[in-house]
Amino acid sequence: MLRNTIYRILVLHRNAPCTYGLAKYCTTGREIVSSDPASSHFGLLKSATDAKEVLDLLPAISRTKQDRHVYTLPALKTLFELHKNGKSTLRSDQIVRHPQFVELCQHVRHESRTFQMNDITECLKILTFFGVHTNSEIITVLLQLIRHQINDVTLDHIVFLSFILKKLDRTPLVEALQIALPMLLQVQIGYKLDHENVQQLVDLLEFVSLHRVNDRTVMNIVSSLTLHGTNLSPEQAINTLKALASFHTFQPQYSKLLQNVFVVLEHQIDQLPFKMLDYVLKKVLDKNLEHFPMFYHEPFLKRCAQYVIDKDIGLLNALYVLKKLNKISFLHIPLLDYIAAHANNISLVPTSGIITIVAGFSNANYKPPNWEMVKQEIARNTTITHPSIPWIRYNLELLSLDIFNEQLIKHWLDPKSLESSMARNVLVDYLQLCELGQTLKLLYADKYQGPYPAKHFVDKSVTLTLQSNESPLLKPLEFAFGGEEYISTKVVSDHGHVIDHIIVFDATGTPVAKPAAPSEGPVQLESLRQSGNVLIAIICLPRSCYAINVNRLRGRFSLYLKTIEALGVRTVPVSPYVWTNLPEAERIPFLQREVQQRVHQNP
């Protein structure tokens, strides 16, 4: 059936060109070579220490069919092993163009019809390794043999062939086989799957995560692998995690396997090479954790960060890990201390590394013991004007660390540059730009002498913010402080702040009723001011303003609160983590206590 399927696919491409002939062994692609002793002096080939030595011995091989059968495959494998291990004075392309290699490939073609599937796949691997052109006669013959013997392909062959076919150019035959392999897997999985072979299960899981197969096939593999619990090697665990992260939909039945994998890695991650760890960490953190919360596993992320320190992998590799953790605002203070210890090398890191360092310390709102040295090194390398960087956020993060680069700010806030960079019309850009203007005017007015964001940007930020209808604290505040007449909501400042709620207290700490609401537009902050009164802003910042693993406000959002304080308004930030975890009976007392503390606190 599968042979017929492949045939029908090929018929659709019957007019596609296919080049045959021995000349194709030496086309532009790099060719493959593999060797094994093929001469009357078999021992000489076996003891060869250079690929060229093998090629020089090949003419002594007998040309009889019997001798070819004995020596062809071993000669090809020997060439492959020597070249792969760097024991060759010839480059791949020189080997491929060598007359003796061309003749060896002829022998392979003549003998190939007697090959078992293992031999065919081995030859295909070797030829692909050397870069033999997909349309060469030898490759075409081997692919045709696989096509005709498709029903002899085992589960292990399926995985291996899929890997090899990806390395070949796209041709009708290659594409037909790529389509056939998942179909073949679905046919065989029920009766050929070795439930005790963990490595096969891991390999098959990787395969099905990248190919379209039915749910039953996937569940068969996942269930079998789950039954092995945590009896996985670190490499098997990391490959399983990579496969699970590749699924576009994550079924609840996969969760136990995912947890098993995290447990293995939590205890054995030090046995993995850094590149493997770094790649899988990226795969995991590329998942949208709001849609795939099961991929957030705090102990695993902590171990990844600690790996950097324990292995002492250097500043650049540490920044690769930090950049990924920054993406979800995951804090690991020892990792930041490790980076700070390499302050002398900060000037050597690329532009992206500087941005990563700034984001890391700003996200943590953290200054290590040697901060002055770190700050000085960062400040020397902050002037980054490449148009692709997230420049508004970058400048806010710098300012949150009290690193002020007037030249950089002037460059980005130049009216022409600003209009150009804001042309993409992205919501978050308006909000962040408004924050930047507020910071410069309220906290750096004595230092900054450059342009500010134009008023129409600030107005748009205010309009966009007012469109939000979320006010989770409104009713509790009304209940806690005497009713709605004491709570002003969505209060706008002259600088573009939109403050969730403001309560005015008199000198005795008693709430003061708000003035009559304006007939049009939002409540203005200035309309609430009265001599001797205290203004308290209660702000429920979203979860994204906090670190994901600790209840810690990120640097640039702490900076935002400072700009409100600079208006003469005392702030009470309410963490969504704290609020949602409070029992219902404790929420009102919590608000009353937090607000009253700020009312009676010295300015």
C-alpha cells in the first residue's frame, strides 16, 4: 500500500528532471566517502591511518563480483570513519572527485540490490555526510531501493531516514519518502513498538512531535515512556523535553511525562553539555507560559541558572542564559552576582549582551555588592542606537538603575527619529514612551536638557489606558473606606499618568469626599489637591510588573511609582500575587492597614 502511495506521489512529479550518470558523483555538492578494507591485502586497509591511504589501496581490489561483495561496504565505511575522525589529508570534495572513490561508488551501486535495509541506510548516511548530490545516480538508486522495500523499514529506520532525508535536496522521490514515513509509523506502532526500549521511545517521540500522525500513535509512545518514570538518562530527558515543547497542542495525558523529565533534569542537569541545555531552555521559554503553564517549572529554571555558576561557563554563556530568563522575568540573584563578578569583561560583550545585562539587573531591581564598578562598566557601553533594539524599554531600564545617558536619550527622542520609530503604531510603545517622558520630567529635570515626547503621544497613551475597564480593587476600597464618594478612579495627571484609585485623607487620617465629577473627561489629579490633605494612590499593577518567581516589583515599574511619588502622591502598590492569595475575609483589613500606614507615614 505504501509503495503505491509513493508511486502516486511520484507520478505527480513525473516531468521533474532527474539527473543520472556517474558524473553526478562529482557535482557541486560535497560527496561522501566511507571505507573498509577492500583489497587482496585486507589487513592493509584495515590498518590505514589516512583516507588517502585507503583510496590508494583500492586499485588492488579484485574486480570480481565476489570480491566486491566482500570489500565494498567495509571500504566505504573505513573511508567514512577516517574522515569523520579527522584522519584525512584530503578534503571531502577532493575525496569525492578522486577516481578511486568514483569507482568505489560504482561498486556500491552494482551491489546495492543485495543490500539489507541496514546496509542501504548506512550507505545513504555516509554519502550524505560527504555531501554527495541528491540527484547523483548512487543516491537515486539507494532512495529507489528504500521506496521498493518500504515495508521492510523498521521503527528505528524511520527515525534515522527522517534525519537523513532532511539533509537532502527536495526532489519528488525525497518528498514522497518523507510523506510515507509517518504513515508507515502509524501502521507499525501497534505491533512493533518495543515498550522497554527507552531510547527508541525517546527517538520516536521526537519524530512524532515534528510530523503529523494520529493522536493514538502519539499516546502509545507517551504512555510507554511515562511508565519508565524517572529512569531516563539526562540526554534522554532533555530530548524528551525538547519533543514535548515542540507539540503545538499539549494534552493533559502528557503532563506526567513532563514532570518526570523535570525531576530527572533537576537532579542530573550537570551531566549535560551547555549547548544542549541552552537549546532546550530556549525551546521551553519560547512557549507562551500563559497558554502552556505546565512548562513553567521553577526548580528546573533554578538549576539552569545554577549550572552557569557551578560550571563557571564564562560571561557570554551566562548572558545567553540570562537573556532567556529575562524573557519571563525569572530572577536568580546568584546568576546576577556571577555576571557582576565579570564586570571587567563587560566592555567585550556585544550590543545584545549589554541590553541583556541592563534588563537582568533592572528586572531584579538589584544592585550587587560591587555595583559601582558594574554600573561604571555598563555606563561606558550604553550608547546603542541600532534601530532594531527595544529602545524605549532599554532607556527606562537604564534609568531604573540610575544610569543616565543624555546623549542616548536625545538621539531617540529627536522628533524626526521618534516619529519614525513610532510609525509601527504599537500599543506598548505609547505606554512606555509616556513613562519615559514622566521619568525625565519628574526625576531628571535638573539633568536632562533635550526634547520630550510630543503631546499627541502622551494623549494617545492616556486614551489607550482609560479604555481598560479592569478595576479589581474598586468595590473592596469602597467597602473599606466609606463608599464610592470617597474613591476617585482613573485619575489623570498633567504628565499622562492614569492612576487606578486615589483617596484623599485629612490631617486626622479621615477620608475626604471627592469633588463632583467633571461633566466630561476623566478626573484630573490637580482637582483633588487641598492644603493639608494627603493623597494616597492605590495601584493594582499587573502580574507582568513583578518577577515571575518572587513577589518583587521590577525596576522600571518601581521607577513608575517614583514618578507618582514625585507628584506629591503616596503610593500603595497591591501585588496581584498577594491579593489573589488572601482569604476573602482578610482583604478589606489588608487594604485598610496598607493605606493607613502610608497616610501616617512621614513623606
